[in-house]
Amino acid sequence: MGVFVFLPLVLPLTAWPIARLAEQHLHPRTATRLLTGVAAVMATCSTVCLGLVMVVGTAQLPGNPLPDGWSDPEVRAAVPYDEVVGKAAIPALCAVVVACGRMLWRHGRVRRGAHRALSGLPDTEVAVLPDELPYAYALPGGRRDRVVVTTALLDCLEPAERRALFAHERAHLAARHDRFLLAVQLAARANPFLRPLRTAVSYTAERWADEDAAQVIGSRRTVACAIGKAALVSRGTPVATLAGFAAPGPVPRRVAALLGPAPVVRSWPPVFTSVGLAVWGAAAGTAVSAMSSANSAVTMVLILHAATPL
């Protein structure tokens, strides 16, 4: 197994170039799916390898319930620097579990609270809240997916801009952007090196909804005006884990992208370009991470099986 068990912990660094270039050169839909897939695979692989290293560290602790053979020199020789990294992996993996658990708990609490807040309103696709704070967001789940918007925000928009707002939020619900956002948030907590991908997906998911809204209403400029106007009056949504129309972030970049030509839809960029090389680099890093974690897992299972008394 050797040093290969540590590769998935650092290979997310290979995805940093594509995290930035995908925002600029790939269609938002392609970028969101690509970055989320890379983040999910790399986070899973790094967590698996962290767990394998933790087994070596746990077996060395006095009074552990593991078989005595798991602390034999042959087992510890499978992981370099076992006395240091084996024990360090124990609190590291605990931190990952706690961070991901808190993220899931917070995500569920926010969504349940948002649904409870709408319990007194008619069960329609669009829920209009009589609130003085201007905001809007997409709320999936429950009996139906809903678009939540306040009267304060509606009063700030023209009729065409309101249609752009509703088209934007419906695009979030139709494409289930909440799943992409949750996946990259969990990945970033599993491996801090994946945080740039979380930031990139937060932006590309909004751009994906922007482009879908522009296609629905037939005017990219109207969507751009609606986003810019909503960003000027909005202070963000009270449910930060959900996708919002004027979500905090690079709103000027979104407006500028909508005022320019529509992005070209292509499944894979040309190889000999900056974005093409970045995509291939991220793909190679993901493949190596998956192979390293699989090889380490199989090797560790075989070693532990051989060291376990019958």
C-alpha cells in the first residue's frame, strides 16, 4: 500500500485549475456536473484512505477492541510513518464525520424550518410572503417544490423581471441544484482542498439557472436587469443553504455573462486549450485517486484478513 494511501488526500489539488477555468469557459450546466462529480469522488476516496490509516492508528491504542493481530508489525508496515499518521488520522476522521454530520443536520433543519414557515399559506407552486425584506429562493421537498418570494422583492421588479425571477427559481428546482450544492458542501468538509470546487459550483449553479431563465423568457437582458436590481435591494435570504435569486457572490460576473453571447454547449473542451488541459488534469487526478483508494482498501483488507486469528 505504501505512500499510495496518502495520494487521495492531496490529489484534490489537481482540480484547482478547472475550478476556476470551468466558470469562464464551460457551459454552466457542464461545469456544475463536472465539478460536483470530481468533488464527490475525490472526497469519498480521501475519506476512505483516512479511514484505512485510522485503522492502523486505532490498533496501536491500548485497550482497543480490535484483534491483537491488527497491531502486528506487518500490519503497521503497510502504512509509512504509522506511529504518527495512524494516530493523527483518528481525530482527523472524527473531525470529518462531525463536520459532515453538522452540515447535514443544519441543511435538514433549515429546510424543515422553511417548510414550517409556509404551513399557513396556500399550497401553490409560488409562495408569496408578506415580508419587508426583499429575497427569493427555491425550496425543494415537502409535498411539492415551491418558489418562495417576498412582496418587498416583487414590488421592486417590473412584470418581465418577475417572470425572470420565477423562471430562475423554477430552473433551480427542475435541475435539483440543491443536490449539487449539498454534495460539494459535504465534499469540502471531508477534504478542505476541495473548497475551491464548492465556491465554483455555487456560482455555476446560479449561472445555469440564469441561462435556463433566459431561454424561457427569451431575453438575456431582462434576466440580467432582474438579477442586478434584486442584488441591489436584497441582503441575502434567511435560509443560506438554499439557492437564492440574488445569492451572495459575484453578481456583476453573472450580469456581464448574460449581457454577452450565450455559452456554447459542448460535452468536452478541446484538449490543447487551457480549459481542456485543466479538465484532463482533474480527470487524471480523480482516476488516480479512485485507483489509489481502491488499491489501498483491497490491500488493507487482505492484510487484516491474514492478521486476524481464525
